[in-house]
Amino acid sequence: MNRSWKPNVTVAAIIERGGRFLVVEEETADGLRFNQPAGHLEEGESLVAAATREVLEETAYRFVPECLVGVYQWPVPDGDITYLRFTFGGPVLGESTGAKLDDGIVRAVWLTADELRNCRARHRSPLVMRCIDDWIAGRRYPLEFITHYPG
């Protein structure tokens, strides 16, 4: 057993407003793809802080995580990477005017669940729709479910 293997820990955000979900359109090796605002956990950072930061960096919106929607383990097919994704739900408080989006992010856009279902071929991963479906199904876990011990 290879004890040095570790999954890539990521965070994502489900943000719904008026029946639409905030997603990003981003450049990938496979072309333009849709994803939740998401990214990697940085050293010393809490999962909640990472989700807040990633939403701001990728959408220019100020996100307030209120719940954990789910934890997802996804091994990339035909690859050697496994993602361990913590997805949070909550509202945005508004946009940060003049903010520059992360490299590779083309735009932030609000789409309905049906619009997202109809473009599954353009999803970054199967986690995009799974997380939205879990949100729609009412999956919400308290943030107290996660404990962060600062270093």
C-alpha cells in the first residue's frame, strides 16, 4: 500500500437565488466547462474559509457558507487524481466591484437546474450536477459537523 498517496482536497459552493445557481464557465484542457465556484484547500486554511475565498476569487461575490451540502470522493477516470470535495451552501451578500476573476475563469453565470442538466457534456465533472441535485433534495448539514483546529 502506498502510504504517501493523498486525495486533492477541494471546496465548492452551491448558491441559489431565484431558482438559479451561480456557476462559473472556465477554460480547461477539454475546452470551456461549467463548474460550481470551487478550488483547492490551501495550507493552514479552514474548509469554510477556503469556500468563501474561492467564491470571491472566481465570481467576485461575497459568499456566506451556512451549511455543508455533502462530501464527495471522485477518482478522475483514466487518471491518477482523486478529489475529496466539501460542498457548502449559502447566500451571497453582493458583488465586490472591480474584482478580477481567477485566471481561466471566463465568467460567472446564473443558470437553472434544468439549464445545467441540459449541458451535462460541458460540466467539469459529474460532481456539478450531483451537488445541485443534493441541494434540491434538501441535503443540509450544520457547519458544526466540521471542526478546524488552527495551527
